[in-house]
Amino acid sequence: MKRLAVTPTAPEAVALEWAAAAIRRGGLVAFPTDTLYGLAADPFNAEAVRRVFAAKGREADRALLLVAADPAQIASQLGPLTPLALALADEFWPGPLTLLVAAPTSLAEGVASDTGSVGVRVPAHAVARELCRAAGRPLTATSANVSGQPASGDPDDVEASLGERIEVLLDGGRCAGGPASTVVDATGQLPRLVRAGAIAWDEVQACVRRA
């Protein structure tokens, strides 16, 4: 494993490209987000996705959430966003709101849910966004820990837990922590709360009414 220090607010291009190259080869990269460290892989690469589940020691029975550089990257790689999703994205991204959108068939098995949707957000952390930009696609963002162990915002914990199972650790220091993202189904005309989180459901509903 290669551990590369990055500046959280302005990550160095050399480190990002090293990590992005590992992802393009099917490797795994641990990276900081606005809450905890995530585990990035190419969600369109079946072997890379299998490696995510193997590294975490987790059965492939739950969908993987994704992060992206911006809404344009989501539209180009996953498909156009619905008017509802666009309104919520404009209000809450970058930030802790995960939107369920229609999943393209090109995603590897285990990424999308059984209902044919996939969760994605644009995080409020420059390293996470710029890693997606450097890789040229949305990336998996499951927590960087072995299943059954607590997720962490400390890069030392990530190295101790997954150091032998990943190619690169982008060390942006300790993450801010806090509640998980709110997950909202935005595939229809009206939003549906899937998981309560950092953004209050009342705020989501108010945004929809204004739109």
C-alpha cells in the first residue's frame, strides 16, 4: 500500500493521479470524505467491486453508495437526473444528501439495489470530488473498514484495518465525522425518505415545495 498525504482543501494533482491510476487498474483506494474515510473502486469494473466486498469481509447483499465530482459527471456516467433530483442537487450538493437514481445496466453486479436504483452524492470534500474527477467517473464510497468494525475518520485506523488490502491511502488527516448522509429516493416525481441523516427531512420537503 502507498500512503500519500494530500491537502484536504486543495489536493495535489500528483497524488490524485496516482490514486486514479490505481482505480483504473481495478485497485482500491481509501480516501477522506466530509464524514469518514471511504473505499473507492470503479463501480463499472466487476472484479474491482468484488475486491471491495472481499476487503471489507462483507457479503454482496447490500448496494454500494457512490460519490461523484459534480452533477454533470453523474448525468454523463449514470444517466440524466430527474427534475426532482436536479432540484435537490442544486440545493444540497456538495453535501450529505444521497439521492437514489436509476442505475445503468453498465454498473457491476452488487453496486445497484434490487430495485434498479443506485445512491450517489457530491460530497463536501475536495479530495473526494477531485478523485472522482481524476478517475473520470463516480466511485464507490462504502466506509473504509472491515465489516463489524467501526468506521473511522482517522487514516491511521484505515491503514491498520485495510492496509494490506488496498493499493493507495490518500491521507487528508482526520475527517470531520458527524451523522451519515440523508438518503432520498429521487427516481419519481415526489421524494421518499430512505434513511434519515444529516439533512432533516423537513428541509428536503421544503426544497421540493419551493421547486
